[in-house]
Amino acid sequence: MKVLKFGGTSVANAQNIKLVLDIVLHKAKEEKVIVVVSALSKVTDLLQLAAAKAAANDESFKEIVALIEKKHLDALKELIPVSEQSSLLSHIKRIVNHLETLLDGCFLLGELSPRTSDTILSFGELLSSYIIAEALKQHLKNSAYKDSRELIKTNNNFGKAAVNFEVSNQLISNFVATNESQVVIMPGFIASSLDGINTTLGRGGSDYTAAIIAAAVEATDLEIWTDVNGMFTANPKIVKQAQPIATISYQEAMELSHFGAKVLYPPTIQPVLRKNIPILIKNTFEPGAEGTLISNTISSQTNPVKGISHIDNISLLTLEGPGMIGVSGSSKRLFEVLSQENINVIFITQASSEHSICIGIQNSDAETAENAINKAFGNEILQNKIDPCIVEKNLCIIALVGENMKNHQGLSGRMFSTLGKNNVNIRAIAQGASERNISAVINERDVKKALNTLHENFFEENTKQLNLFVMGVGNVGEKFIEQIHQQKKFLKENLKINLRVIALSNSRKMYFDEDGIPLKEWQFALETGEPADKEEFISRVKSLNLRNSIFVDITANESVSKTYEQYLKQNIAVVTCNKIACASEYDNYKNLKNLSRQYNAPFLFETNVGAGLPIIDTVKNLIASGDKVHKIQAVLSGSLNFIFNNFDENNSFHDVVKEAGVQGFTEPDPKIDLSGIDVARKILILIRESGYKMEIDAIANESFMPAACLQTTSNEAFFESLIEHAAHFDAIYKEALSKDSRLKYVAQFENGKASVGLRFIPKEHPFYNLEGKDNIVLFFTDRYVDQPLLIKGAGAGAAVTASGIFADVIRIGNV
């Protein structure tokens, strides 16, 4: 004999019930079947709400009753032929009338006792099981209905009654021995006391009903039919990459169900465990799916972790003080107090010093527990031997579960390291001697990040998801997104990095998509976004609280550069080509570097100097290896190099600067390049990365530009000024020709002094043949004395700058 249980979503409406009937009829061809059903989806919640409203003298409970009635009548009308509906509809209405009478009583009395509550909540299963039993008779005459209250007997602990197994097992056995029907439909969740009063087995108790029946009849197996393909490695609503678990032991399943795996009610396992009856969890809407088999067999899979689960709405209570050290009975008194208040303890941990003990309970019990504990330990608190109970609310317990975890070293370290890298603070830790479960208490706001981070580490072949928040989608930003789109598949397959762009912003609009913006149509998505707002952007990034979050700044905006601190303090990495932050006051630069270390949030800015060239990374490696930089000579402006390589007697200075802008080599405001401030910032960053303290105003900026050009207030006026001062630029060019030299804008650092300016470079100098938009840097160090370390290559352009930003993002992915 098989026992099948169908949950609320499986019997939510007539359409779903038809699927249930198909499954039942298929199973009934092979052997006898007992079917346990839940209330129609959400009906128990509606009953609970109606009862609460009635007890509060709120007449709107009648509207809820009408909704419940309609829901069941609609289902019956669709499942039963019209010719047979009359008596059945009358029966449904009689049941609903009884329900309304009870609620009227609650309304008149203004109260709701636990006993009445159980009776009211029982109507959901009574209605659903009656309708399903009648619908089944349309297809299988040899089927029957049995009220489970006649078979399962309990005590009078209303709300979550304890089963009297001796009496119940005998009643169930007697019924099965005399039953000749091929299929029997029974309501789940409800039972009755020995004196015939309605009781319930706790929310989710339909699973428990099915397990009690299965154990009593020694069924071949118990099938739990729900709306998912079995138990998952994590909650699939929170962790999109969660996978179904094919096989799992009873003990592992109990741990996962206790820690919030709602697909299975925790007490369900105990009755069938004793009889070694396997449980199969299946999907009503995808019956061909494998599902999860729960048995006493321990899987031989290589991954020692079977699943990750959590419990929401937890409060942590801490009792501590010197008066607990070496004093026997403190823990006993604490737990007795909680037991007397009927408060369930979910989590326990105690310091080996005996100075403190922490317990985790539901948020709803926290105030009662605090008052009771402070009262019980009042004398010790007055004598300052014990501190008043400390309560921390809005926490969550996460748990790593696996039978084979005890055979693998380092899992705890791996778990806590993974959480630490994502700035998930752990408030308390517990691990039993069986090592089947490692639990940690964390802030509730971090639960999504924690579950996804742990799942990624333990189940996704070390695939690391990076969540990008990109500000600035001009020439460089557009190329950056294009490169991500092009390389996404390669990165996932070869580097195990899954890149997702979660947000985009320009100066006008910003757009967020927590599941990742489709990069094929990102321009359209951005245009449909909301008005751009830097503070709101930051707030949204923080509130999403995604793992491995990276803020990517592809602007040249000073106000954006001032937001880095807020991101780093939230453990959000910053990747930027914006030079302003690292060239700002030295204290601000050092503060950002320190915050990066303190909050384990990478702060990468390789593209600040040399676009895609590995210049800053090279300096870091030199310093880290113990070398010391004494002198730097460099051409650091690809735009200026392009301009002076193309400026000659045939091409005016104005035209060449204009072309550099068209090619994307200059900043939107070309004065930033031509004034020398951009190069000054770059050499300053290299000096600081080389270990020296310097401010921007200490760098001598020897401008070749007429003051009138630099004082213009618009690009249009600036270009007009270049025409007006054409003779000035021609004279510079002619002087270079007369010296048989080429014009290069050079940055230099030596003996603690730095300068930037236009230089006449002779033929024998390494800078002479620097073509196009290339950059070149010469480092003179302790190790590179006679021949400097030379780095040379393209130092401007949207594509190479984007590739440098991309490389920094990949560096974070490889950490």
C-alpha cells in the first residue's frame, strides 16, 4: 500500500485537483492507495484571519467566509457534472454555515480560545477532502472518504496536539484491515482528542498525518506531492541556482526541514523513520521529475554538504556575568523559565568560560522571554552578578547540513571565510558533536547574500557570480558593456565567473534589474529607467545587498568619486577609471585604501594610468617584492601624444585636437587633457603607489597653452580660441623642427620632485619614436638601475580603457 499526500498548492483549484486525480488513478492501478490532502491553497490563512477578525468584533469576517465558500463551490462545480451537483453543493453550504455559526460565537464573545481555533481551522481540510473524494468517485467507483479525526487521536494541546500512537495505530490498522476500497481520501492536519474534541497537528501537519498513516499501515513508501521538484540545496526562491537533491538521509532531511526547508514539515520523518519507510517528494505539476528520495541510506556523493537552509525572524538572547562562572544550575534555571512560558529554543551556544550563554528563539517570543528571564534572575541582576538579559532582534539562523560533513576537515573554516569575505557578520555559532549541522546567527538583511554566497561556494563548481553596478555609459561604458556581453559565456566556462550587470546609470537615467539586465537591449532598458540620482543609486545598491557587488565608475565626475567611501564601507568593491579620487588629498587617497583593507572590498583603478596597460599593477608588484622606485619618466597622455604626433604643417593644432575628440582620445572637456592636469593626476597616482606622500599642488605644471584658451567656459569657445592662437602653436612646432626633435608631453618624478610639461625629445631618446596614442613609462628602481623597467602601449581610446576596467573586474573574480 502507498500513502500519498498532496499539499495546498496541489489542490489550489479545480485545474490542479484534476492533475492530482490523474496521479492518484495512475498509482491506484498498481496497488491500494491512501490519499491525504491539505486545505485548498491559502484557505487556512483565510480561516485564521476570519477567526481573528471575529474575535476582534470586526464584521468583515463574513466577507472572508463568503470568499471561502465561493472558492470551494467554484471548484466543485468544475469537477462534478451538473446533474450530480445539487446535493453536494448543499453539503458544502451546510459545512460553511457551521463555520459561520462558530465565527458568530467568537464575534459575540469577543474572544477566540485555542480549542475553538482548532475547530475553525479544521474546516479547510474537511471541505477540500470532501470535494476531492466526490471528484474521484466520478472516475473510480471503488473509492471512499474517511475522516482522519476518527483514526488519529491526540491530547488536548490545541494548536499542536501530541499524537497518542498506541490508540491511533490500532484504529488505523483496524480500518485498513476492513477497508476494501482501492483509494481512500482523508483530510490532513486535523485529528481529535480521546474525548472527541477537534485538534490540529500544527501548521504543515498534513505531512505529519500522512506519515502517521504510512507508519501504521507499514506502507511501501510515503509520497509527498508539492509544487517543487523535491528538496533543494537551498531555498530556490532566494537562491536561483539551487538544485534538487536526488537522495538524502532521514537525519539530513530532518535538519533541513527544521531549518526552514518548507517542503517538509519537520515531525513528518519520525513515524516513518522507525519503520524504515522511504519518503519520496514529488512535483504535482511535473510528475515525471525525479524528486527527492529520503531514506536511511547515506549518499556516497563527493560533496559532504547536502543543503543550506535558514530560519527567519530569530532573536538572540544572551545571559552573561561573573555570577555564572562555576555556578551549577544556571542553564537549568534559564531553560526552565523558557519552558514555563512555552517558548521553544531553536539555537543554543555557551562559552567554555561559562561567562555567558546564548539562545535563539522566535522574534515573537523575545519580549516574554526577556521579562521572564530578568524576573527569574532578579536577585543576581540586583547584585551585579549577572547582567540584564540582552536581546538582539531581526536575526536569522543559517545552517550547513550534511551527513558526511564529519568526515571532511575545514568545512567550518570554509563557511565562515566565505561569509567574512562578503562582510556577513556572524553573531553566534553552534555545531553539534555529530557534525551533521553547522549553524550561525546573522543579521536578517544579510540572509539572501549569505545563502547565495555559501551555495556558490559549495554547490556551483566554484562559479563566482559578480554583480556590477555601472555608472557612466558613454564611449568607454558602452565598450565595457559590449565586452561583457561578448565574453560572458567564455568567462563562465573557462574562469568560472558569472558576470551580471544589475544597474546602469548615466547623467539622466538609471535602471536596476536584480536578475541582471539583458545586455542585448541595455540602451532600451536604461531609457525606460527612472531619473538618475546618485544618492538613490547608492541606497538601492546597499538595499539589494548582493554578494560580490562591484561599483564601476566610468565617469570623470568629482561628485561620483566622493561616493567611493560609502560603497567600500558596505563591502562593495570599487573599480574606476575616474582619476579624481586617487589624485585628491593624500589623506582621502589613504583613507580609501585603508577602507578597502578594513572591509575586504577591493579598490582597483588600473585604468587611472595608461588605460589598459598594466602600469599600476606593475608598481604594486615592485613595491610588494621589496623594490624601491627612485625615478619615473613617462608620456602618460595618449590624447596628447596623438595630438603632437599628428600636428604638423599640414594639420592645424585646432583640427588635430578636434579629431582626437572624435576618436574618443580626449575627455569630454579637452581642457582637462591640454591643461596638463590629467597628466599631473596620473604621475601623482604613480608616485603615491610607489610609496611617496605628495599632493597635486606640489607637481610643477608647465603649461604650453595660452591662458586665454584655458579660461574659456565652453568647448565651442575653447576651439575658437585654438584658431585665434594658431600662431602660438605653430611656433612651438617650428622650434621642435629646428632642434630636430619631436614634441612630447612628459611627466617626471625624481628626488622627491615632480613636473609635467611639453618637452623637445631628441632622436636618441626612448620617447622619440612613440607613435599614435601610445603611452610609455620608465621606472628606475633599486633593481632597474642601468636599464629602466619600460612599459609601452596604447594609452587612450574607449576599447583599451574598457578592457582595463574589465581586467580589474576579473581580478576581483579571481580573488
